[in-house]
Amino acid sequence: QVQVVESGGGLVQAGGSLRLSCTASGLPFAGVAMGWFRQAPGKVREGVSCISWTADTAYADSVKGRFTISRDNAKNTLHLQMNLLKPEDSAMYFCAAIPLAWGDCPVSAGAYPYWGQGTQVTVSS
């Protein structure tokens, strides 16, 4: 059974930083693409960033230059370093996984079959 678990959310002031982590168990981390998505109340889920098995990355324009996605394949762990946080970054952040050994990581939420329960990020002004 595949289990995806996020951690690291919290409350931070604008301009601050947070580091989200995600572990995926029940599927080989090798050959898996991972993504971070977020959803604010009343809004659709949007892609934040993703990383392929070969560490190619993609970012939403709204987070480029502020967020950095990385993966530690030895520990089956995904990270999202979020700097210069803004109030509009406040949302529930979700980690997602898809077995995909080649090609770019999918940017669409619909492509990912495995999801975590989310971790809340709140940025105060």
C-alpha cells in the first residue's frame, strides 16, 4: 500500500521561510516523479513545483526564485524549501507521486495517482 506523508507546515510571518518534507512508502522511490501542489479555501488545486526521477524540475511562475524543490533518493524524501513567503502562499500543501522513470515531471494534478493528506502553511502579513 502506497503512503505519502507531508510534514513541515506551520505559521510564519511574511518574508519568512519554511521547509516542507514528504516521504513516500510502498513504492520504489527510484523511477518516481514527485510534485507539490497547494489549495487555498475556495480555490482550485494548483501546481507549485515538481521533480523528475532524474532531478529535472519545474516551478509555477508565482514561486520561481523563492521556492526550491529537491529530493533525497537515499532517504525516499522530497523537500520544498520556501523562502520569502507571502500571504498569498497560504494554503494546504500536498505532496504527490507518480511512477515515471523518464521524461519531465507532470505539472497537472490529475496525472498523479498517489497523494498525501496535506500540511497547512499560513503566512501572516
